[in-house]
Amino acid sequence: MARPAPLLIDVAPAPATVESTAVRPSPRLQSLDVFRGLTIAAMLLVNNPGSWSHVYAPLEHVPWDGWTPTDLVFPFFLFIVGITTTLSIGGLMERGASGRELFRKVLTRSIIIFALGLAMQGFPEYDLRTIRVPGVLQRIALSYLIAATIVLWTGVRGQLVALIALLVGYWVLMTRVPVPGLGSTALAPDLNLSNWLDLKLIGRNHLMHETMTWDPEGTLSTLGGVASVMCGVLAGHWIRSSRVASAKVIGLIVAGGVGVALGSWWSQTYPIIKNLWTGSFVLLSAGMACLVLAAIYWLVDMKGHRGWAVTPFLVFGTNAITAYWLSSLMGIVLNWIVITSPEDGESLVLQTYIYETFYARWLPPEMASLAYAVSFVLLWLGLLGLLYRRRIFIRI
């Protein structure tokens, strides 16, 4: 039986490919799909523990300053968005697409992603008085829109200047501009300029939690998100170049080391704070992303290792936004449906009932919570595997 042709439900730019100036485009960059899939799988893992009260420290976000491996997951995704922006826009422009046409596509895609974020966060009640306006998908949409616009109208040098301007400009705003009403330039929760602006523009009722007066995906800190995408844009130019594969790997390793070193050095005076997406966090996370991508590029695209250990990440990576959006909806549903335990008559949300019945009863608390999260990831691997086997790729 012949292998089915891929079905592309596509409202996005072209798939990530590495193209040269030759007439025939290069094959799809599988290492990028693997990296994206690894990132999405990590998102599902850290966002869906069995119990938030029992989570291993590396799988938690830091309360404020500092970082854990979990704090790197989101900036890794934005870094990948930057790479795919370079690859897709560069390829389309070489094929004769106009800047105006590409901007319309970028704008349309950004609006769709932003709307998906609002639709997910409002589900199931859609109370416009309290719906959270910022969010993960909203940050992706805005960061992509701004970064892609920069890519459309500037060259590599202009993009490097834009990155530096974003990092320095945001740093000046956060550390030199006094917070109105406070007269300080603190970077503490509730006392910083980003928090003040969120309250003015968005309002307390539309932030992440009613008990919080700031949002981790707030307005001003989106400048840091754009900078993360621009780091990926520059990495994309390096990957897309005509250099030999070994030189690309070495370049990524060098860039990664420099990014980690600069981010660590800057953090001594400008702390690494994911909730504010500070410049030191941008450089550190981008450096880490370069190192991870270098390893995956060497393993997958240079050495050709694409067996059972790689395929699960290809499954997630080729339907990334779909995986994140649908799994997030499932997480909401599991914490929305209330059932009564047949043993003691206690009312529990479905997620807690599943966790306590099938995991916590047999395992230590942290292990049980992790086992639930792993099961959640494996469930979505199976569901997305059905699409992958049928060559259905939904690209937003």
C-alpha cells in the first residue's frame, strides 16, 4: 500500500527548510522539528503534574529570580520561532514573494495564534470581565509579529542592531525609569515598571491570577520575548548559510557559550528573572538553546540518527501548536469536571481523582506526580502519532 501524501492544514509560512541559492531547495531540517518537539514535550510535562504540591524542584519555575530547566522551555520555543521565521521568510522572498504579501501572512498568523490563546484561556465560560488577556500563545503571537516585521524590512546587520536595541532599551526602562507613584526602579514583584504598566493597560481582572498584580507574560516584558525570537532569527541565518555542517555546529557551540557567559555576567547587576524576561535571561536561555540545537543538529542531520529515540519528538514537533493548544484544553477540562468518589463521597475534580486513584496510592508523592505528567505526555504522543502516521500536519 502506498504511503499517503501529507495533508497540510496550513495557515502558516512554509515548513522549516534550509535553502541555498541553488534552484533545488534542501530537505526539511529535521533537527529543528526534533528540537521543537522536545520543547513541546517538556511543556506538557512541566504544565501537567499530578499535584502542584508535589513537584521535583527542576520541574518547577523559580518563584522570582534565578532559573531552573523548566524556565528554559518557553524561551527555547521562542528561539525556535525565530529560526523558522528566518528560514521561511528567506525562502519565500527568494521565490519572489513581496514584503507586503509576506507581512499580510505574518499578521494573519499572529492574529490566529493570539485568538487561540484567548479562546483557550476563556474556556469554558468566556467571561469577558475576567478573561486573562496575556498568555503563552499571546506572547508568541506578539513576539513573532514584531520580530518577523524586523526581518522583512532589515538585513542581518539591522536585525543584530534591533536585538541590541531591544536588550539595552528594555534594560534602561526597567532599571532607570522610576515607577510612577513609587519613585523607584526595583525589579521586585508588584514594584516594577512592567507590573505598573500591566495594571494600567490590562487591569487587575485580566491578569494571570486574581491574587496577583503582575503577569509573567505581561506587556512590557514582551520586549524580552521579541529579543528571544531575534536571537533565533540570527541563529537561523547561520543555519541557512552555505557553510559546511560541521562549521554550523561549531558556530552554534561558540554562540551558545558566549550567550551563557554574557547572561551570567549581566545577571550580577541585572538579575535573571523569567517573569520579567530580563535581558540576562534572554542571553542565558538563547545560549542554552544554541548548545542544545548544536547537539541535536549533529546527532540528527549530520549523523543521521532518526530512529525510535527521535521519532517521538518529530511527532510533537510537526504539530507543535496543535499539541500545546489541545493538551492545554484537556488540562482545563480535567480540572473543570467534578466527580464524587465512590469510596468516601468526596467531590474531586477529575484530574485529582485520576492522580489519587491511579498514582498517589502506589507511589511516593513527587514520583506519583511525575508519573501522572509522563502519562499525560505519552497519551498525547499516541494521539498526535495518529496524525503523524497519516501525514497530517496542522501548522498555525
